Amino acid sequence: MKYINFQKNLEIITLIQMVMNQNQPYISVINVVRNDNYGGSFKHRLQMAISWSARMFNKYKLPVELLLINYNPLSDQPSLWESLLLPDTGEWVDLRMITVPPSIHHQMVQPEIRKTVPVFEFIAKNIGIRRARGEYILCTNADILFSESLVAYLARKQLKTKTLYRCDRYDFQLLPKDLPKVANSVEEWEPLIQKRVFRFFLKGGTFTFPFSKLLAIPKRLQFLRFYNTFRESYYRLLLDTPGEKFFLIFPKIKHEQFFQFKYHCNASGDMTLMDRDSWFKLKGYLENTWISTHTDSLLVMSANASGVPIEVLEYPVYHQQHQRRFDFGVHNPDMDRMYQRLLKETEIMLKTGVPLLNDETDWGLKGLKLEEQYL
């Protein structure tokens, strides 16, 4: 009879677990990338995001996996992996790229379900979520820079499980005279960016407030939050006011629209953070939405319906201004279609407490082997 030294085996297992835990990133940061120059100067914006992230995560000794989902790359354009100036990622950052070839993209084209575009953003993010190694997963975009205060907070490793984290987004646009500073010194970036912030994406609304020379960001935010609180009270009054004559003077707001004041869905595709188990419980982002706009908001409301609380952090992310596929100031039937779906599905979820999830068990292309590159 062969006897087993359980104590020795337990020590070996514990050692293996320790090694695995050391190698596991605390956070996987997922970005969807492309080489079709979307929005103009895409590679430059991506380069800024990668360089900034590598610098900040190493500075605060935060184990992070930067996971780039290279979706449907054009064969007649330079490879992103080869054309980017890959930074010194140091000992705290792993840079990893997963490529989703055009052949796979073409299989996902279903004109009756989703509008055919070169990049299915949230399918690509789901591919990243499925393959991320981090304890927590942060989905963002390639033109987003994390504020140093946010990175410092994440580095404390005080994130809670079963919680969806959001934060405000500040839009900025650099001037031509800023570019040499950005090229030469990462340390100068954030003070410079703060001087160029002109728009704020807050819970309940988006506000353009450019007077950076007259009012610093904290003062502008103080004013905007006061104004937003007033708007919320004003709209609540309209909801509770009977009679139609009153609404000939003041615009009427529907009950199903009021969720935007309670839940931070604004620009939620730019920073959504949860533990791995919560992402899998929600089965990632919906993959049957017509366009990407409001798909991220549906995830936030699905999390709420699942009993996952939404916590809004006080630390912002910065968004690099660029050309958009949609002009949000012009009527667009695709956006109307998605907004109406958001209102309808949100109303149902708030009433029933039942989340809206992917039906498929293979969301995020589960089990599909894809090409990977590491740094």
C-alpha cells in the first residue's frame, strides 16, 4: 500500500497557489483597439493611454494586465503591435494583445440584429473579459487616461466584490503648443490636461464648461453639481405635478427617463470596473444591441437588477477629444432606436428586478483560440 505525505503535498499545493497569486494581476484593463485610424490620430491617442498607464501603474506598484483587443485589423495597414512605441512596462504591468481576425468578425455580422460596422465594440470587450487574468476587470476605451488619484485609489487594493465602480469623465483637447510637452514628459501630462478640460460627463448630465482660466476644475464641478441637484429636484417636481397645462411652459420628463439621475450611466463605457465573478454573473455586455451607444448603460442597469450596487468614485478619467461617428446634436435614427430600447428595458428591469443578460453560453466567443502577443 502506498502512503501519501499529505502535509508535503499540501505545502507543494500552497507554494503553487502562492506563485499563481503572485502572477495574477490585481486588475485587467481591457481596451478595444483598431488600425483604421478611427476618429483621427487613433494610434497617437492609444499611445498616450498605454504610456500613461504603464507609468502610473508602475509608480504605484499596482499589478495590472493591459489587455488590448485588436479587433478586425485591416491587412493593408501597419500592425498596431509593430507600429506602437511599446513602453517599458516594468515589473508591475503586463502588456498583452489578442487579435480577432476579419474572418471572425465576418461571422459576427448579422444585419437583422446589429448594424454592420468595422468594430463590434462590446463583443470585443466580452472577448477580453472572457480571457482576462485579473482579479478585477476594468473595461475602458483607447482614448481614456486614468487620473493619478484614481490609480492611487486602486493601488490601495480596497475594492469590494459584487460592486460596480463608476466615475466621472472629463473631456480635454490639447493645443498644438502642448504636443512637445506631451511627447517629452509624462510627468507634465495631468496638470496640462486639467488646463484643457472643457466638458464633464456626470451622473444625470453632460455639461460643457470651458472657463479653465477663470475657474479651476473643483470650482466648476461645485457649480455643476449644484446645478444638477437643482435639475433633479425640478424634474421630480414636474413628475409629481398633475395637469397638462403646466407642461406647455415647462418640458415634461417621463418616469422611465428619471433613472439617469439615480444611476451613473453617463459614458459608462469609459470606465466600468467589477470583480471577475460579477462580470461572469452578468455574462458581459449584451451582444444583440443595434449599435454600441447605450449598450454600456444597459449593463449598468442589469447590474442594478442583479443586486450589484453601483459605487461612483470621486476620481475622474480623462477623455481625449476626437471626431465621432455620431453627432450627438443631430437627430439620428440609430441612436433613437437604442435610446428607446434603453428606456424600455430599464423600465422592465426596475419593475421586475430581473437583469437583461446574453442568452448564449458562448458570449465573448468562449473556447475560441485567438492569436496573442505579450510584452
